[in-house]
Amino acid sequence: MKHKINPIVDCVFKALLGSEKNKNLLIHFLNAVTGLQGDDTITDVVITNPYNEREFIDDKLSIVDIMAKCQNDFKYQIEIQLAAYPALPSRVVYNWSTIYHSQLTKKGAYSELKPVFSIWILDSPFFKDADTYHLKFGIHDSNHNISLTNHLRIHLLQLSFFDENKDIGNETERWLYFFKKAEEQDINNLPDVLKTKEMIQAMETLQDFSENQKNYLLYQSRLDAQLERNTWKKMMNDAELQLKEAEKQFKLFEKQRKEAEKQQKQAEKQQKQAEKQQKQAEKQQKQAEKQRKKAEQKLQNALINLEKEHQEKEKEREEKERILQEKELYLKILKERGIDIDLITKE
């Protein structure tokens, strides 16, 4: 080929599986991924949004979305997703539910609903711990191994987990090998794994984008748009990381602020308790001071009374002493005058 063409670039991918001329490739791809057998095997599809180059020229952020229904009226949605992000599972389920819900008209019945298959090809893995390239989801009770319905069927093909060096064991693996390695191949010298009718036709589609100037310019514009989108997404992711870090820092600040407020409230509470205790201590101190003054007054009164009593006793003693002295003087005088003191004392 003149130029290397990556089959998972949106316009190429939709030309491969979403164009009328490659309808047989879509049928082959759907049968390979879904594993439908017997009467459910897909023999014909109607592409409800066929490939249109204008949608890629006019819309820099076009979402690759291939919609089809088969002869059994089963519906199929195929999307290529280059970057995985946290909300991807919600988007997958939402898109599936939108298609499932759209089947039911106002006059319809639930019994008319048909299974809806969603197939997502992921360039970067979402379920990294699963370590498998093909994940199949449905509504299932794992404890009792019971399925509620077979209407919800979601397939995730994780390209990065597919080992292109392994022996190809089924058609799903052949398609995954094509999506990973077709860009490096020479259509005139294909490896055995790509020499089937469907793979050669798919390679011819890549060749058309490589050698047709109009298609190659479209391919280049889609690469530029994809680069721009990836740059924008990286900026958004960086901004989201910065926002999360800011939110983390804000939460930390809020936690510290609340802790500081808590400590401040505790300090204020302790201060109020201290003030209350201080007032109680002051009150007790005043009461003690009052009691001390009362005791001092009582002591002073007691001392005054004691002093008064002492003075009275002293006065009484002095009076007795004076009387005694007068008596002795009187007796002395009588004795000096020769009067019999004993006689007088007896009388």
C-alpha cells in the first residue's frame, strides 16, 4: 500500500463495518464476536446508519457508532473506543438501554422486545485485572447460575490484551489480529492469518484509503482530529486530576478547619469552665474573707470581754487588798493602843 492505514481510526473503521459494500464483513464480524449459532446465526443485516464521509468531515468529534439489525430483528451496536475513562461503563449501559427502549412503541408490548448486542472495541483496557481480550456481560445471578434474560448482551474487546503472536483459534481472534496488525501489512504479501476472503476484503478497504487521494485526505484529517481530541482529553484529564487534587486539598483544609473549630470550641468551653471555676473560687474567697472578718470580730469581742473581765477582777482584787491593808492598819493601831486584838476579833 502507498500509505499505512490504521483500521481503528474512526472513518476507516466505519467504512470497514458500516458500509453497504462491506455488509458481508459486518455479518462475519458479528457472528464471530457474538457466537450466535443455529437459527440465530446472522445471515443478513440492515445498517441503519451507513458510512457517510460527510459525518467525519463536518464533525471533528464524531463518535463511531455502527447500528444494524439482523433477520431476527436483533439489534447490534458497534463502537470503537480509543481511551478508557471512569464513566465508560455507565456510557456503555446507557447506550444499550437507549437502543433497547427505542424498540417499544406506544402501542407495543414487552413481548415484542428483541435482544440488543453492544460490542465495544477498546484500544486501551478498562478492566486491567481481568487480563483477557474478550469480556461478555449479561444479567446473571452468579450464586445460582441463573440468567434473568438473554436480551442484554455486551461484549468488550480489549485489543491491548490480545497477543497477536499466538496461534489464531477463532474468527474473533482473526479480527483482533487484523485491527492490531493490518497497518503494518503489505496486501501483496499477507500472512496466512489474513488470507481469508473476509480479511483480504478488509485489507482492500484499507488500500482504498491508502491510494485514493480523497479518502487518504479524509483519513489524515481524522488523524489530526484524533490527535486534537487526544490532546484535548489529556488536557481535560490533567484538569480533572488537578481538580481532584484541589478537592483533596480542600477536603484536607476543611478537615483541619473543622478540627481547629472543634479545638477552639473545646478551648472556649474549657475557658468558660475556668471562668466559672474562677468565679466560684472568688465567691468562696469572699465567703472565706467574710467568715475570717466575722471570726476576727468575734475574737476581738472576746478579747475585749476578757480584758474587761480581767480589769473587773483586778479591780476587785485591788479592792480586797485595800480592805485587807486597812484592816491590818486598823489592827496595828489597836495593838499600839494596847487593845486586845484577839478579844476584838472574837467579838
